Amino acid sequence: MIIGKVSGTVVCTRKVDGLSGFKLLVIKKLDLARKETGDFVVAVDVVGAGHGETVLVVSGSSSRQTARTDKKPVDAAVIGIIDSVTLDKQG
């Protein structure tokens, strides 16, 4: 799983039928301190995330495990909007 921040959208005037109706988001990957790592991923939004929100992203076969993405050509999906992250102080 990836923690990231929504930083933009991708608009495609032509795409495969399996992606019709999906919002594509540009997600900047974050480390556990919520600092940008410099990497990004384009993910299908299945939870209604908005610009600037911190989100949870899954990739690979896990991204096709939602009702909306089942059997779709999806490699990354936003599956949650993060409210907080708590780290163990010992570790």
C-alpha cells in the first residue's frame, strides 16, 4: 500500500472502455513523515478523493479487488482517504 497526496488529475479523451467513468488522479507518494518522495502514480479513484487530500493507494492485483474495478484494466486505485497516521514511538 502507498500513502500519497492527490496533486492533480489525468484527462483522457480516448481510453479503453474498461476505464470509462473513472476519475484518474495523480498521486504524489509520501513517506511516513508525510514528506514527498519525488515519485508519483496515476490511480483510479473509487472513493471520491479530492485535490490535496492524503489517500491510501493499492497497486497490482489488489487494485482490481473493489466492486468497481473488478476485471478492469487498473493497476492502481485510491481506496481510502486518510484522516490520521499514528506511528509507534519505539520503532
